[in-house]
Amino acid sequence: MTTASVQPPPVPASSPAAGKPPRSRWGLWAQGDFRKLWIGETTSGLGTAVGNVALALVAVVTLDASPFMVGVLTASAWLPWLFLGLLAGAWVDRWPRLKVMLVCDLLLLVLFGSVPVAGWFGVLTMAQLVAVALLAGAVKVFLSTAYGAVLPSLVAKKDLLEANVKLRSGDAAAEIAGPGLAGLLAQAFGAASGLLADAATYLVSALFLGSIRAEEKPPPVSERRGILREIGEGVRFLVRDPYLRTLASFAAVGNLGLNGIQAVQMIFLVRSVGVTPGGVGAVFAVVSVGGLAGAALAGRIARRFGTARGLLLCELVGAPFILLLPLAGERLPLPVSAAAWAIAVCGVIAGNVIAGSFYQAYCPPAMIGRIRASASTVNFSAIPVGALLGGWLGGLLGARTTLWIMASVLLSAGAVLLASPLRRLRSFPDRPASS
């Protein structure tokens, strides 16, 4: 692997990694900029958790969408990664990442707010839902890329795991409250009301992001190369690095299975198991408890077993519990299957925290946006494929059979890790060998 042509820039005096004051017993909670980021992202995460359930409920309950159309709706939110992912990585590395996130929040406010407005006027259609999902997905390409790259500019390298644990714990807590809130809003005011709540949270997030005082210094114009050359640097770094290449492939297979499950999970719960909209929210809230546990346990798992072995443990021990989901309402009570689903999500989220922290610590700061975007283009591109495949199989074979198939695909992601150099490591390396 050759990375000598692009070296990390020296750490400026204003960086959190330089001249850092003695660490408070409160850890990162003592840092104002991190608190603002956490509050903003946790709030918008709550809205996203509400909005994801609300969007599917609008499609299934209000517009009586078919399994395939639910798959199309899910795929639309991720399809922009195929076309914008690599470009977004290069552009985000050129721009202040906090400002990118701020603009994205305001655009999402407008997009998701348009759905309840259309519902009030009686003109809401499936076409509008798909269009909103597609446009919001395009905005989230930039938001996700900037979010994945901004943290190293706010906290010291040694604090990245703690920062990711705290951020992902906030997300997981929001995911617990969000589905239940979405169900209650749907019962009381109609499914589209959840999207109004989603829109409002992006406004809150924008206000907090706008108050962060950290100064980012993107590369000056004189140091920029052609956009295609910069994209190529990020792609080559990913392809040549055995660890990043493995994680991107692993995530792609996992996303294929997870989103095949997501495409039919709402129809499975509502039509096969007979769960009410409020009950759907309760099920997703239980499942999200697993996400909170995974985020909270990620640091302990990494310290006890090492980061590489910890990731393997999460995948090989936690993920197989997803096989109990298709038994819900047939051979197992729904609460048992929901609990097993939560354990699987616990493993997935803990693994995501460990892998995300590795990316942020390992990648050269000047290239992190491009490298993360290159990896995200690979693994997020599997999401629309999985959603469309799950929707198509759901219409052809039924939701329960589709869950069996896609759960098996999800578990096959573990084979990618076992076939890679990770199986011989206790922990990921701190930096590329040639840097």
C-alpha cells in the first residue's frame, strides 16, 4: 500500500489533540463543543427514529402500499449513495464539515415537513413519499460523510472511542423512544404527524451545530487537486488497505441482509403477526434497547477482548439471534422474538461503534472524508439492493419466508471477517503501515 503522496497535516495548536487541558472526571461531557454536537445529533436521531417508522406507516397504513413499493421507498433513501457518495467525500474534505451538517439539517427540515403538509391538504401520494425519501437520501449522503469526518477535529484521538460510545448511546436511546413515540403519534394524530416531529428535530440540531465554536480549516484552494484525482486517492487508499477493504465488504453484506429484513418487517408485523401501529412502535422500542446496550458495551468489549476480536465477537455471537425473528407469532411469542431481535441489534451496534472509531483513528485526517465516503459507497450501495430484493421476495414468497432468507444473508457477513487478516489480530493497528 502506498500512501506517501498524501500525508496527514501537522496538528495545529487549536486542535483538541494539542495543548489539551487536564482531563476532567466528567470526560467529554466537560467539553462544550462535544456536548452541543451530542445534543444536536441525539435530537435529530430521535426525529429520524420517529420518521423512519412514520414513513413506513404512512406507506403501509395510509396509502396501502404493496411489499414491493415499501422496498422501493426504503431503497430510495439509499440510492443516492451510488451516484453521490464518492463526490461527497471529496467535496466534504474541501469544506468546513460543521457547516455542511448545518445546511443539511435545514434541507431535511423542509423535505420531511412537506409530507404532513401534503397530508393536511389531502394530496399526499406514494410518489411524494418516494421523492422525499430520494431527496432526503441525497442530503444525508453529505450529512453522513461530514458527521463521520468531523469528530477528529473536536476531540483528541485517544478519546474517539469514548466519543463514539457516547454519540451512539444517544442515538440508541433516541431509537428506543422514537418508535414508541411514532406509534403514539400515529394512533392519536395519524401516521404523517411523526414526520412533522422529525422535521422539528432537524431545526433543533441546526441550532446546536450553529453554536459550536470549533474552527475548522479546510485545505486552501492552492492545495486542491482535481476532484477526480482526489476521489481516486480515497478509493485507492481503501482498496489497498486490507483492514478498510475488509470492513467495507463486511458492511456491504450485512447491509444487504439488514435492509432486506427492513423492507418487509413492517408488513410482517402488521399483516402476518397482527400488530397495531402502537404495538409496532413498542416492538421497535424493545429492539432499540439492544442498540443502546450495544453502544454502552462497545468500549468494554474493545478493552476486554481487543478491537478486532471484539468486532468478531459481536458478529459471531450476537447476530445469530436474528434467526428467531421469523418465528414470531408462529412458533414463538412476539416478545421472545423481539428480545432475540434486540440481542442481534446489540451485536450490530457494538460492532459499528468499534469499526467507526477505528476509521476515525486510522485514516489520515486530510483524507478521512474521501476514505469514509469510498467505504460508505460500497456498503451503503448494498442497502437499496437489499431493500428492493427484500420487497420483491416479500411479494413473491411472503414476508416470513423473506425474513428467513435475508437473516441468513446477514449472518454470512461473518464469513467475510473470518476470511480476512482480522481473525489473527487482537486489536486493529493505530495507523497504516506506510504512513
